[in-house]
Amino acid sequence: MRLIGHIQDETQARRFSDFLYGEGIENQLEHSPAGHWEIWVLDEARIDNAKSLLIQFNQHPDDPVFVKGAGAAIKKKSDQKESVGERSRVIDARTIFYRPPVSLGVLSIILIAISTIVAILTQLGANDRFVQPLSITQYSEERDLIVWDLHLPEVRQGQVWRLFTPIFLHFGILHILFNMLWLRDLGSMIEARKGWRMLLILVFVIAALSNVAQYLVSGPSFGGMSGVVYGLLGYIWMQGRFNAGSNLFLQEQTVTLMIIWFFVCLSGLAGSVANTAHAVGAGVGIIWGYCAARLSTMTRRC
């Protein structure tokens, strides 16, 4: 997103912003401390076009081309809101998963592939031979009790991967199916908007923090991508709310469904679930997304 100029009068600024929208140029208005209205264009490829239109607008802001174009754009926005409102009243299988308007990300596909391979090798957690090397620490079962060393000896000896690899362990078809569908959609959107490196950093940090938290609360017998998925959801949610230039967004219904599912899991109705990983993952994603959005806004103003 880039600043292309400013307009002093608010009414004219909003007219030009609406006109740009009608021309297919996504933009954002911000009120400057200096008193004028800044015009930010989201698509780098449309910067020159938007600048040219701004020059023309400043010369003739009341030109019928701009007035009619802005009016048509306002009507278009209104029609779209009504359409979304109608669709949001209907909940079916298609609305459970959010489908962003981006192609599948390479890193997202790799993470899904690794999770699938691990699920096959571990027989969805039944084959302890493959589960143990990927768990956060080695453990054994004695008289229906799980026994382990609380101080993570393997990690301290250099097996740092154990902080992350529990995210690839899944213990049922629905467990991995839901996680992979969410990872596909949320991960791909972050890859498309922020790049695969950003997604990788998010996954690593959220995985480590949520895994350690879950371990401290319930021990080493856990796994799944849920903590990471909730973290990605929280990150996108905050970016969409506080940083329009991020081009990240969620449907309100998607957030609502995830919150409902979070509390269903917390209630115990869904069985044994790594609720701590969910909560910590979501918290990390929300804090990260909010702080990054605020930092981005401050940087643009400097």
C-alpha cells in the first residue's frame, strides 16, 4: 500500500475514494494530523493510474465523470453489503471453511503433506514407534499412567525440533481433516499477502509457544495443528480489523464459528482436546496481528 497524495476537503476526498473504488482501485482514506485526508492505494500495480486520476480530480473535482462514478460506486457497495447480509443468514457446509480468493500456497501444501505423511506413519497416533520421536518429550505408560521427565531432557540435549513437531501428530480422521482445511485456507492467504517466510515464522513461533504451554498443563501426550490454526486465524483477524493495507480479511461468520468451536472444545463436549494450545495459539496470533497492524500504521504516518 502506498500514499499517492492528499485532499483537503473531506467530502471531496470521500468522493475521489469512491470513484477509485468504482474504477476497481482498492484504496483507503486516513485523516492526517495536519488536517487533510491521505489517499492510500493498496495495489502497487495501480499506483501510477491512481496518481494520474488524482491530478485530474484536483483540477476538476466537480467534473460529472467523478461525481457519477462516485455515485455508482456507492450504490455498488450498498448492493454488495445487502448481498453479504443475505448470505450470512444461511449456514451450510460451504460456510464452515473460509475460502480466500488466493491460490494454494507452496508452504501450506508442504505442511499439509508432512501432516498427512505423519498421520499415515503413526496410524493416526496408534503407532508409538513414530509418535515418540515427534512428541515434545519421550514418555511411557505404566498402569494407565503416563510417565515423563518434566524438564524436557531431549530438547535440552539439542532435539529442538520437538518443540514444533507435535503439530504434525493427529489422532483421528476428523482431527486432521478440519486442521488441514483451515491450514490450507488461512495459510495460503498469509502466503499470498505476506510471503512464505512470514507464514513459516508464524507457524514456528505459534507452534513452539502453544506446544510448551499445552505440555506444562497436561503433559506430553498431545498433538495437532489446532494451536497454529487458531494463531493464524487471530493474526488475520487483527490485521483485517486494524490494517486495511494488509489485504487480509475474514468473514465475520468464520470468526464466530471458530469462537463457538473453541468453547465447545473447552466444555469437554468434543472429547479430549488440547484446549491450552488453542488458547495460547489464538492469543499469540491476536497479539502479533494487532501489534504488527499498529506498527504498520505508525510507519506509514512517519
